[in-house]
Amino acid sequence: MTSRERVFAAIRGAAADRPPVALWRHFPQQDQKAETLAQAHVEFQRRWQWDLLKVTPAASYYGDDWGLHAGYKPNPAGVRHVTDRPIKKPPDWAHLRNLDVTGGVYGRELHALRLIREALPDLLILSTVFSPLTIARTLAGEQALIRYLRENPEDLHAGLEVITEVTARFAGETLAAGADGVFFATQCATTGYMTVEEYEEFGRPYDLRVLDAAASADVRLLHIHGSEIMFDQLTDYPVDIVNWHDRKTSPSLAEARDRFSGCLAGGLNEWETLLKGSPGDIASEVGDAVAQTSGTRHVVAAGCVIPVDTSDDRLRAARDAVEVASTDPGEKE
């Protein structure tokens, strides 16, 4: 099977030669230019032959055109450190500009996607799009967002309207630039950060508008970031695959199989097993993940980006483990 056929078989719950596998990471030394970001992804893909490529821009890339300032200081996740945020007081939400997503940093990311598509014409490629509330949190700050949400809800809603319109247009443009689908990430849908009722008001309606803008995508993957996630509240989103930190927070893959009928992506603990474990530990964890899902409707993946200094022997162990986790077509419907 081709990698594309393998992923779509997983989405349909159909027979496949083996479970698909994909890992993704930041490229902090290359992500400030479209050409170098594209080259890093192409080289990563050609070396490891993942079944899909999730394109990972610079962390918080979506805020730069609104005045966010961030720089990179070496860290295992490969994310940038924010030094200045554009939202400092409630009226600032009304001053967010309705951006042209074909220019600026958004335009840079579209150019990178076009270059990756040109180099990898047959591969399933997902662009990275963040939820409007996640973007708002980055623009204002983690604790500041909660304060605005509870004390200045009308101002925050006004800002979310602009953020959502821009993000929805960007999602659509990534498909036009060559992405087959979107990796839609929310970092706020956790009960340790806000209540379910608050997410229902400030997260869900804006999420759905962005996902609707990507309705023509071949694949929509939902990433629910963090601990104590609102899994059951988001499983009715119009997505094909759900990914979360299943080795760190509930539900497990096996539990999620009973609560979501679509495809699950996960099974590897990126910070413990993948970064620190032996190749045997990694193979064992992959085998356990496949056993939890019976190898059906499952993409073997980590809970989020893998550490940038993950060694080659560990990546090879993850890649090789799925080759021995083949599925028996006779057991499939």
C-alpha cells in the first residue's frame, strides 16, 4: 500500500498492511524562512518515510503579523520564547487588524507549503492551524486570557471574531497551497485551565467556523493539547482523526475507542519513552498502542511534537516497530 492509502484505510477502518505512523517536530533553526523550513521537512520525510507529513511552523507564528515578538532560545521542544504581546488591555482586542493571509508570516507559511508539495507530490500533507482561542491566549498571555474571558467577555469576543475570520481564511489558503488537510490544534480545552462552559462559549463556536472553512480537506485532524482534556466535548467536531497526550492524560487509546468512532492518533510518550527509552522500550510501547486499538482506525504517533534532540536510533525504533505490527486483512470487515 502507499502511505496515502494506508492513512485513508485507517480513517475508514479498512484493512491495511500495517498501521500508519507519523511523528512531527519543530525546526527552530530553519523556521524563519519558507525555503529552509520546507527543506527541513522534506529531508525529515525522505529520511523516515512517515505515512503523513504534519508541517510544523515556528511556534506562535500566527501572532507575528499582529505584533507578537518572539525569539528562539534552545529548548527540547524547539518552541520560541515570547518577549512581547500585542494585547495588554481590554480595548486592544478591538484593534486587531483583519490580516491579508497571503502576505507577511502567514504568506511565508503558504510558500513553504507550496515548496513541500512540489518536492513531495504524492504524500499526504497537513498544515498546522491553531484554534482562535489558542491564538488569543498567545496574543494576551495565559493568565491574562482568563481574566479577559471572565471580566471583559465582550472585548474578547470582538477579538475572537477577527482572529477567527483570519484563521478560517488561512486554513482555506493552506489547502489551495497544496496541503491535503489541516492539523487543528487547541491548547485551551482542558479543565485545568478553564471550565467546560467557558470553552463552550469562547472556544467551540470559533473552532467550528475554522473547521468549516476547511471542509474541502481530505483530512481534518484535531489535536487536543494538555492534561485533563475535554475529550468528550470535542469528539463531535467534524474531524477524521483525534490526537492527544494519551500516555499522559485520560482517555487511553483503549478508552477512547469506546468514546470516538473515528481514527485515533497516538500511542507514544514523546518525553519519556521516545526521548529516554531504549529501542526495545519504544517497540514495546508501539506494540501496546496497536494492541489497544487492534490496529484499526489508528495512526501511531506521539502526543505532540517530539523533542528536537530525539536520537536517530529511537526514531528508527519507532519507525521499524510499525513494520512488525502488521494487521491481518482477514480480521477486518
